[in-house]
Amino acid sequence: MKTIQHCIMGAACAVLFLSCGTTRTAGNSNQILRQAQDTPTIFEPAEGVVLDNMSCKSPMIDTRNGTKIILVSSAQGTGDYRVVPLAYGLKEGDLLRLDCNSGSVLGIVKE
């Protein structure tokens, strides 16, 4: 009887152990991986839209060349934006983080 109980407890512990660390928080991880390259001083919202302290805007535009970046997620005054095609030193699976109040670039984060 104790052998069956030990097997059941062992299996339960194994399942619990294996399930730890499998969760992933999507977007807005706090860690900046690296600095972006060749970005504008600030990204600007679309014509007629004004930056404010209320929300992140999308799309944001690089007025030097018209590149539009699209908001994926936001939290605590920052927004993570998808850049298509990849530019500014981003790689596949990276997002560009902006300060939503100013449009300034904070760096590159993992999606």
C-alpha cells in the first residue's frame, strides 16, 4: 500500500515540478535586451492624434522615412511595438519599447 502511495506522491510531485516555469508573461517584460539602432529622436503618432498621459498610441511613425510601428502591448506608461519589416536593430521575436508619453525609444525587448 505504501508503494502505491509513494508512486502517486512521486507522480504528483513530478507533474508539479514540470509545470513550474512553463508560464510566460506576454509582452512588456521589464528587461531591456539592448539599445535600438538608428531610431528617430522620437516616434510621432498618426496625424490628428496627440500623445497624452492616458494611453499608448498606435501606429507610431518614424517621420524620417514613414516607417509605422504597431502597438502590441502596454503597461505602466510604456508600449511594446512591432516593427515590420525589421529595422532599428531588431531581430525576429523582438519588439521596440517606447515611452508612451513622449514617443522616445527605451530599447529592445523580447516579444
